[in-house]
Amino acid sequence: MKLEGKSVFGGIAIGKCKVYGKKESFVKRNKVVDTASEIKRFSQAKEQAKGQLAQLYEKALKEVGEANAMIFEVHQMMLDDLDYVESITNMISTQGINAEFAVAATGDNFAEMFAAMDDDYMRERAADVKDISNRVISILQGDQNQGDLGKEPVILLADDLAPSETVQLDKSKVLSFVTRHGSTNSHTAILARTMNIPALIGVDFHEDADGQIGIVDGKQGIFIIDPSEEEIAHYSKLKKQDEDRARLLQELKGQESVTKDGKAIQLYANIGGVGDVASVLANDAGGIGLFRSEFLYLESSDYPTEEQQFKAYRTVAENMAGKKVIIRTLDIGADKQVDYFGLDKEENPAMGYRAIRICLDRKEIFKTQLRAIYRASYYGKIAVMFPMVISVDEVLQAKEMCQQVKEELKAEGVPYSQVELGVMIETPAAVMISDLLAKEVDFFSIGTNDLTQYTLAIDRQNPKLDDIYDSHHEAVLRMIQMVVDNGHKEGCWVGICGELGADISLTETFLQMGIDELSVSPSMILPVRDQIRKSGALR
Ligand code: PEP
Ligand code: MG
């Protein structure tokens, strides 16, 4: 069966499909006669859940450190809590009901009890007790663990994927993303590009696809379920051609990103975390132009500490061995929600309480991050930039915080190095006052994803508007030119770190505009370098 969707990232994937289910588990109440074996069924499911949690603990320990892994230990202990277990077994034996229902009812009761407590820590346990109960129910219902994608890499089918869900996936097991919803400018789309895997959105697949062989043609927007032998042969050939082209591009490794008439441009990579550095190095990027630091927060079940962040930034800086690493300070809010921030639901989250607005309001969070960044600066070449800026005052406040942090570290005898400061230009306001902002910082990095959304008044998350989200819009291009000119007048270098930077049909235009840096997904470094080397005719 052939379905159509919208391309997020090109390439061909052939493999088994797995439907990533978020469907609410419906728990039916059934009568059981043999309550003893129902209790045994519950005990076995509980043990299996503990086994899953132990594995998750080990995985998290390696990937995100002990403090973040702890939650999986806590969940194991909660599953053995006497009151919890007794409540379930009593319900089964006295009411003669099925284990699923007893677990669901106990989970709800305990969660309500925790939620009503007069203690923040205990209130937070409400979500945990629901979580462990859902895990046991899934096992009782014979569902697979959703985070666990199995042994073989799969084509992942989902309704939609939130950034907090994608961070939990084992990326080495994903051949491609195919979603029903989502938009080409969403962070899941960005993740697919970072991972260099084909991805489609707007595909109306049926759940039956689970377990079947599928083919994703990321370029043409085609998804085939249960393909014929001819189709497999055809797409295997295309896949091989793609791989051959990728091999050809490998020859550009070690070459300079310089135009035919000799202008060198900085070609950097965008990352979401420490795990992406390997592909940055493999693709020979000149540095990191956008480290989306909020992914450290998304991966965590509580505020990442200064020490945890310091370790992450230091690891990236050290691995980049003296090449520039630009850390974008926390850009939480809008589509990147983190439960423990306790942010209110907003009518217009993209225009709401997010990014620098949160950091300047909840300064303790900002300070922790800046301390970690400055401490890490000693181990490499770190720069910092602030997201969603709309005024000079915000930049002055952020700079003041940096100054405070430096003074504190100095007083404590903690070493740090010089850190370049920059502003992300991603609001029309920042563009229009870029002449003033340029006096305050060392560089500008244009975030075309948000800049396009705010300039064209088009929600980047709304798939209905994908067709008119025109990133080549003259308004956006004029803004980029204006920012370059205003930046250069004050001695600021100017780069682009939004997705548009990787659009090779515009590379020559950007060069003519005087752009100094392009920061793109690691997988786009070599294609963009290829394009730069073919370009010339500078103004
Ligand atoms: C942008 O807005 O262009 C950008 C780079 O930031 P993000 O996509 O993370 O919002
Ligand atoms: Mg942005």
C-alpha cells in the first residue's frame, strides 16, 4: 500500500515498521474467579516492570548520569511499597476483579492521595505512582514497552512526537520517522535532520502497519507498506545511489569551506546534546554554531544541576578540541515543555513565557546555567548566545548576569576563559534594532525558524500552514541582509543557525549578503561545503 506525506528530510529507509503508541490504555473491569492466580499474574507483571526499570536505570546512568537515573530506582522501590501492593492484592481477592483494574484503581487512589498532600516532594510522587501503574498495566495487557524499540532498527510510526518523547528513544534503533501530525519546522523534524534519517509527516497510516515491512522515500514523500519485490529492488537501488553520493561527499572532509574566489566561511553544526558531537566530528564541522542547551533540561526529570550541566558543556568543549562551541542559553517553553518547570498553559505559547523571558524572570535557573557555561569555558572555546531577544534591555540584563557570574567565580578561585557573547536574531524586533544590539555583543546568529514564524505570522508547528511558511519570503531575506549590514557596521560577525542555513539553493545568496557563518545539521555540513566551494561572485 502506497501512502503520501510531506518530506521532512530526504533519503530512503527500508525496514520493519513499529507503531509508537501513546493511546490511552483502557482498563476494563472484569470478574475473576481464580483470584489466587490473578494475584500471581500481578506479581509476575510487577517483577517484569522492575526488570524494565532496572534496564532503564542502567541506560540512563550511561546517557544522563546518576542524578537523572535515580528516578528509575525510586520507581522500582515504589513498586514494592507494601501499602501499594496490599491495596492491589486486597482488591483482587475481596472484590474478585482483574489485576489490570485493581492496579489502575490503586494507582488513581494513591495518585489522588499524593496530589492532595501539603508537601511539594510528595505531590510530585502522584505522577510517579501513575507512571509505575501504567507500566504494570501495559505488561498485563501484553503491550510492549514503548520506549523499547526492540533489537532491530525500525521505521517509527507515531501520531506525533514531542521533544520530550524523542529524547527518550534509542536513536540507533530508528531508521526513519513517519508521523500523522507534526510540521516540517518542528523539533522532531530538526532531530531527524540531525540524525540524518528520512522523515515524513502528514502520513495517514493504519495501526496495522505495525510489524510490516515499510519503505520511506524521504525525498518524494512516499511511504510504502508491505512493498512488492520490485519496489524493494527499486528503492534498494536508490538507497545505494544515496550512499554513493554520501561517500563522494566524504572527499570534502578536511577541505576548506571556501568559495571559488577565496572567501572563507565558518561552517558549523547544530546539536542538541553531548551525543551529537560524534556526528559533528564525523562530518568535519568547523565548530558548533548552536548547542540547543534546553535538551539537557528535556532529558531530565528535574532541574539539571550546575555540576551536571558543567560536565555536559565541558565534554562538548573538550571533544571539539579548541573549535568554537556556541551554547544557546535555555530556550524552554512553546513546543519544548518540561513538567518540572510548572509552566502555565498558555493561549499563545510561541509568543508567551519562554526562553530569555523565563531566564530573566527566574534568575536562579539562568545563573546556574551561566555558572556551568563559564566554568566549562576553561576547557575549550565557548561562546554564549541568548534566544528570543526583543530589546537592548534584555541583553544588558543578561550581560550583567554574566558579569556577576564571572566575579563570583573569580572570588571562588574557579578558572574560566573569555567567552564571546551573541544574540540570536529570531524576532522582527531584534532585526529592527540590530544596529543597537550590535553595540552590545560580539556576534549575531539568525534563527530563521522563529524569525520566519514571527515575520510571516505563521505558526511553525501548524502543518496546515506548511505550504505558506515560505522561508524564501522576500521579507525574511531582506531582514537577513539588514542584520548582516547592521552587525558588520559595529564589528559583529553574523551567522545563520536556523534551518534555512542548510538550504543549498540559497548558499550563494547568503555569501553575497556577507554572511560569515552557517550552522547546519551535522548531516548537511558536507553538502553545504560542496555548495560553498562551487560558489563565487561575491559583492
Ligand atoms: C530558530 O528559531 O531558527 C532556531 C535556530 O532556534 P529553534 O529552532 O531551536 O527555535
Ligand atoms: Mg528559535
